[in-house]
Amino acid sequence: MSTSVAKYELRKIAYLNLRSKFIVFHLFLYENEHSKFEFRKKYLQIQ
């Protein structure tokens, strides 16, 4: 009984860890795209 609970807990932790990495990755991509857009806007204003 205790081993299956431990396995479940480990799986849950692994899943949450993966999900958080996935979220961080997407936030990073979003920020990157957003900053490129802002840069382009500023660059065009200077022109």
C-alpha cells in the first residue's frame, strides 16, 4: 500500500515539475516575442 502511494506522489511531483517548466518556457517565449514587437515599434518610431 505505502509503495503505491509513494509512486503516486512521485508521479504527481514529476508532473507538476514538468508543467511548471512548460509554463516557464511559454512565458519566456511570450516575453521574447513581446520584446521583439516593442523593439520594432520603437525602431519604427525613430525612423
